[in-house]
Amino acid sequence: MVYYSQGSPQDDLSSQDMKNALAAAFHKMGNRERVLILPPDFTRFHSRAGELTEQSWEILGDRVKDIMPALGTHVPMKADQISRMFGRVPASLFREHRWREDVVTLGEVPSSFMEEVSEGKLHYTWPAQVNRLLAEGGHDLILSIGQVVPHEVIGMANYTKNVFVGTGGAEAIHKSHFLGAVYGMERIMGVADTPVRKVLNYGADHFAKHFPLVYVLTVIGPRDDGSLAVRGLYIGDDDECYLLAAALAKEVNFNQLTAPLKKCVVYLDPEEFHSTWLGNKAVYRTRMAMADGGELIILAPGVSEFGEDRAIDGLIRKYGYRGTDHTLALVEREKDLAENLSAAAHLIHGSSEGRFSITYCPGGLTREETEGAGFGYADPTEMMKKYDPKILKDGYNSVEGEEIFYISNPALGLWASQR
């Protein structure tokens, strides 16, 4: 059922609009006394999910018993990030998702289904895993809040992904990410119904129907002045809610260019991007726009590590971003990578497959570390002076007589060119 639906490329929903929508939806749901909220973490700060979480707490009061940021494999949120993102919500309500430990398996998607959706490439089963708080917390409402936007692993972010990946376990995350990688990122990004989505929805339909899940989904798009607007808000408990949001996100967040980009400069806000695990959105979201032989320059003043997780960081340093064929061969012979398939998927996603060059300008990684992982390196101070984020505007710019395409935040869209 869809409790609330509003959105178009021209809509600009205010904070009060969002709060009114939540209040109306809660009224339609009827009385709920024990509520769990699943927002994203700080890496999705611009989703407006923090504000919606705060508004839900303001409306529901002490009926909100738990708030668990859907971290997936990301590092836990720090106290200052929680206060900045969620405002006045009491810190005592927040719970940490430990993806390697605090999970239960609800059931398994059969190998025959995995073979079907992967076009015969994968033959394993997939465990539908969630944090045990969802399964054992006794909640009568689980409110999953987040943004629908093009995504490299699943096509469009959020909906069942927020549950089965955001609060999922190691095996589920590894196997779902690897499915997306072997199927092909270019076939997935910006598509609502993908192999990974089918698997997660299978898990929801077969093993989590008893969960009192309701989704609050935003679509965020730029205004003419570069600031961000809420273009859509959808609240519901089924596919229709997600598909409405995904259709609008494709209109709002998919940027179709007339020609491939010879030089693209992407800025990673240091408050949001601390690792290449997150920062490689600069690669994922531009890969379909880059020209053969082009150059992607990533301004990354806050990047000081490769993985959000120590084990995955070590794997990235060990094997590097060297393309699909190389990585799949490693998976066949290297046990540590085979046991961490989300890391293998990430290595595939973060490569240009040799088609264009990637020059990282990280504030906290050395030249040796950066080049050892398979990227080019340039001094961040020098490059930030040449390509000044305070001066450049999203889109085409001229820098020292050269045309470049600038993106101020790769997490907010997907770019592709006609070829």
C-alpha cells in the first residue's frame, strides 16, 4: 500500500511538507507502539533521511524505541555525525549494526534462482540476513528511510537494499555485491529491476513478509543554483512505492551527455568521503560517460584509506583495482578474496577496465599507496589549486584553456554519454 506519493522533476518539497506527509502516513497506518527506524548513515547525509528521522521521532515520541543506521559494511557513525545528521534525536536511541556478528538468517534464496538471474554465471545460494534487532526486537513498525538514486550494485539504491544489505550480514553482502559485478555494472546502473534487486525482493517476499516494514523514500535533485531539492517523497510498504520513486530518480538523477568526456574532474567532500570504498562513486557514476583514452581526476582531500573495514582495506591494498578479468582470476585462486566477494566486486567496480585513466588526489594516502592500488597519483594541494571546487561549477568549465567536466558530488547522480 502507498500511504503517500508526491513527486516530479519540478517539485520542491519543504521540511513542513515532509513532516505533514509523515503525519498523514502514520495516521493511515494506525496505532504503533514500538517503532524501529532504519535510516542511512552519514555517507547519505544529503538524502534528507536524517531530517525525516528527526521528524518521525517528533511525531511518534517515546514510541520510537530504537534507531539503527543501516551501515552495511561502513564504519559506525561518530557522535558528532549523529548529532549533525539527526538533530535533536536522543543519542541513547541509536544502535550500531555489526555486520559480521549481529545477524540472523531468515532463509535462503535457492541456487536455481541465482543461476537464473545471473544468466548462469553464479551457482551459490543467497542468505536473507538481517540484524537480529529486526527479527527479535518485537517492533510493530520498522520504518526504513532513505534516498532512491542510481546505484552501481543494485541499479537504484534503497527499498529492500536498506534492509538486506544495510542491516545484512557478511555473506549476504558479499554475495549480492558479487552478483552485481559479474552481471555488469553498465547493465545495472539506473535500472529499477535488476538481478540483485530480484534476489533481495525474493528474500523480502519469502522470508520477511511478517516484518512490519514501511519505506520512506526521497528523490533528491539539484536546483538551478546548485543547491538540493526534495523532488519526491514516497511512503509505502510494497513495490509500487519503490517503483514510483525509481521512475522519478531516473528522470532527476540520470544525466545524459551528448558526447563522451575527455577530462572529468570529480570532487569528494572530505566530510563525506574518507575512503576509496566510498569515494569510488567518482568512478562508478562517471564510467559510462568517459571517453576511451580520457582522464578522470578525483579530488579527494579527505581520503586516507581504501576500505571502511580493516580486512577489506587490506585486500584492496593487496590486490588493487585492475579490472574484471584480473579480479575474477584472483577469486578463483586466492582464498582470502573468495571469502570476501564484496571486496572483489568493489575492485571490479573501481576499475576503468583500462579504457581511461584514473588519477586520484588523496589527502591521506601516499603516492606509493595510491599507485600500488592501481590508480594514478597527483598531489592534492596542487590539483585543488588548479581545479578549485570553490570556483568550478557543475558541468563544463574551461581551466587554463582546456575544457573539463566538473562534478561536485558523484553520489547525487549518474552520468552517461551517447556513443
